[in-house]
Amino acid sequence: MKIKFKDLYMDGEVVILDVSDIRMMTGDQDETILIENVDGVFYRAIVIEFV
């Protein structure tokens, strides 16, 4: 399964990650999600969909 989202750190660029590549996901008070992948890259996301 993959997750597709807009990365707010990259001006809304759409990113698709395999869920097995995600190390951590956490919700924030501003209704965004902070995602860290297994390479240590962080994304601030608005989730679009799971595909």
C-alpha cells in the first residue's frame, strides 16, 4: 500500500511513499501530519489518499 500526499515543505508537491518506507507519522495541532521516512527525510503533509 502507498500513501499519496501534498508536502507542505515543498510548496504542495504531490509525493507518493510506500507505507513500508515510513518510519513515523504523527498528527499536529494544525491538522497536518509529520512523516519521517526510513532515510530520515521529513515531510509535513496533508494526506490526499491511500493507494
